[in-house]
Amino acid sequence: MNQPLNYRNTKFITSAPSIRQLPTDAGVEIAFAGRSNAGKSSALNRITDQKNLARTSKTPGRTQLINMFEVVPGCNLIDLPGYGFAQVPLAMKLKWQESLGEYLQKRECLQGLVVLMDIRHPLKDLDQQMIMWAIESRLPVLVLLTKADKLKSGVRKQQLMKVRETVATFGGDVQAEVFSSLKGIGVDQVRRQLDAWCAPELERQRAIMEDDHGDEA
């Protein structure tokens, strides 16, 4: 049984303009995607308990590159470009969209997708498109309803139930949870899911190490 990962040790590895510039397609990658105002960078910082791991901006849409962060060797978090809201030319938006689709459908080491969306405005067209891309690629999805602290507890639960009912109709492995970077709501649930997605790779590494030690004995 693997121990929970220590997300405080997460470190920045590289930024890439497209899938072709990413490091070798190996290990496990878990991608974070969301509209440009969904609070993606804040969520990554809260999950890793670091203030400045992912750069936050008052101007949504600043993340225009694919950013890679290493939790432990062989297990990386990927911050994908925000979509939908950014004040950028249409041609660039279309290029990002193409890049996102290519990454989701062709990256072999991708093991899970976290789609973040404002709990007050969930499941916009592009959010649903991201989830559908993942389902077509047989990727499990964790929907995070961010900024949950903006709603009272009862309304928050109603929104969560509505979203769960909707994504259940999509087919595929799609879960939904509430999340707040400000209050820490849902952080433990996200970490447990990330642990589960990374576990097979960590087991594989452990088995290789044990084999190597056995050969040395």
C-alpha cells in the first residue's frame, strides 16, 4: 500500500507551447483544465500547499503554455492553458483548443483529468467538451466545483447534486466534488484521487527496485 504523496514537495519542471515540446511521454501525468476564470492556478497552489507554484493573475487567461510540475519522480501534474474567457485573438483560442485536444487524446502517460469550473456557472459548453474528449480517450475525470465558499452550504449541495446528475448521463468515469482554494474545502478528496491515479506507477517503480535489489543479493 502506497503512502499518501507529500504535495508540498511539488516543483516546477518546464513550460511547453505544445505537446511536442513536452518531456518524454512516460510515468504518470494528471492534467488540470478549466476556463480561464475557474481558479485553476489557485487550486494547484492550495493542493500543493505552496503560494506561488502556479502563477495566479488578476487577468484570466495568462496560462498560455502547458506547465509541468513534479510531485515525485514519475508522477507529474500538468497545468493546461485556460480556455474560454481569455482576452486573446480568436486564432490563438482555436490554436489552444487544438493543442488541448491533441494532448488529451495522444498523451499516453495521461492517467486522469481534473476539470475545474466555478460552482456558480458549471458545465459550460467548453467544460462539457473537455469532459467528452476525456471520455472518448477513456480517461477518468474529476470535476472540481471551485469557489464553493461563495455559496451557502445548502445551495452548494444542490449544485453538486445537479452536476453529478448531469455528468452521470455522459457515460464514462466522471466524479464531481466541491472545492474552495480559500477555505480548503475538498482539498483532501482531490489529494486522495491524485494518489490513486499515481499509485500504479509508484508500485511499478517499487517492483523494479525490489527486482534490482534481488539481483544484487
